[in-house]
Amino acid sequence: MANDLEKAISTIGVIGAGQMGSGIAQLAATAGFSVLLHDSDSAALARAEGIISASLRRLASKGHISQAVPDEAMKRLKLASSIQELRTADLVIEAIIESEAIKKKIFIELDKILKPSAILASNTSSISITRLASATSRPSQVIGMHFMNPPPIMKLIEIVRGADTSDEVFAIIKSLSERMGKTVICSQDYPGFIVNRILMPMINEAFYTLYTGVATKEDIDTGMKLGTNHPMGPLELADFIGLDVCLSILRVLHNGLGDDKYSPCPLLVQYVDAGRLGRKRGIGVYSYQKGSNAAALKPRSSL
């Protein structure tokens, strides 16, 4: 399969220069692929290049990769300000906002400019691969590659087959994921797939526990860390993921599965409405701003 992979995939395009996209680009370049990292925001591209370089050097300094890898990987990475520059890619991995409409728009555009043999993958954590594939003329070549955050560190990748994803494309992407050092799990195309189908209800229940005054945020997180050996509490993890992302996934679960147990907690909705999105904004359930003693938002009403 290694030879088949080399024949099928030599250049990987990544769309989105945020935390997920830059992490995926770093992984691909480290694994020996030529990488085209695209974002319409040139400042985001410049930031991503610096973050990737610093991350590689940090890994080398800790002995996780050889000293030669950072320079070699950075030579394989090219920044692409125009999506047209991805036309030579054999595989394009989309890693943008968790919005079906926006992802479909990107897939339609990519479908027009990529060569007929190219594979389209989405890093979506919850949206139907079948529906994304339906926006293209190549549904058999569309697949889900859900990397965990941060991609260079987390060992897992969740591969999701759409209704029409071919066996050949699945085999290529599974082999590629393993070449990147990932353990592969495979999910059918249901809302939330495996990881978020289980994780998001837990995070949502943690918000309900806070919302109804069962305990403080600190005690909720400490209880799950020390009581169930989780490395992060669910509220801390929500801040790390992004509260807006958590809310989007819960809405996909609620709409797609039609079960009220996935209905987002009003307190989570309120935090997102207030712009308290987590670490990326400096404030979410917790404050990450130095010297800040910002109090938790109080729900508008009590259950």
C-alpha cells in the first residue's frame, strides 16, 4: 500500500490556516508530503507559518523528531493565498468553520479546479460527509478525516465514509493517516460520528450541572479529572475546543438525531451569544486574561 499511496498522493492541500489547518499541514509536511496551505487571510497564513516552524523546533528540542526534520518540513510547505494554487493537489483537506453551507461552497469551488483524480476530505467533526459529497461531481472521492486537536500531538484520527466513498479512496486515506502516525478509527456517516456523539453530551451535561447550581465550575472539572481520570475537565475542554464549536456540534446532533437530550444548554448558548468562546477569545467558562477576575455569566432564567 505504501507504493500505491506514493503514486496516489504526493501533494496535499489544506484549506484553513487556523489551529486545526496549520496542525494538519505540519503533520503532512513532517510525513514527507508536499503541502499547500491555503487561507484567504494573508495574515493568518503568516501566523500559521510561524506557529508551524516554532512547533517543529519545539518537538525537535524535546527529541520527539530529529533535528533535521524542521528545516526539511518547512521546505515542503508552501503558502497559497489563492485557492487556484491548489489545482495540482492530489488530496485537499478542508479545515474551516463548522458550517455545512460554507464547507459545501468550498467543495463546489474545489470540484471545479482540481484534477479528476483528486480526493476531497473534510476535517468536520459532525457534519454529514454524504451531504458534503453531494455538492461535488466526485462523491466516491469524498471522505471525512476528523483530526483531534491539536493534530500534531493527538494520536487519533476518525475516518468517515460517505454513502458513496469508494473502497479505494478509503484504503488510500487510511494508509495516509497511518503514515502520519495516527491510530485510525472508522465511523459510519451519522451526526457527530463516534467521538463527538459521546463527548458533546458530556460537555453539555457539565453546562447543565453548572446552570442548575449543582456545583462550581472548578468542582465539576475536578470531579471529572480526579474521579474519572480525564486529563481535562469537561468545562476546561469546552473552552479549549471553543464554545461556539461545541454549540455548533450539539445543534447538528439535535437536528440530525431529533432527540432532545442533545438540546444545547441555555447557559452554553448564552456564553456564545456574549462572545465568550473560550481560550481563543481569552474568556469562556474560565478567564485566560492576566489579572482578570471576570465572573461567570448568570443564566437569564433558572430551570
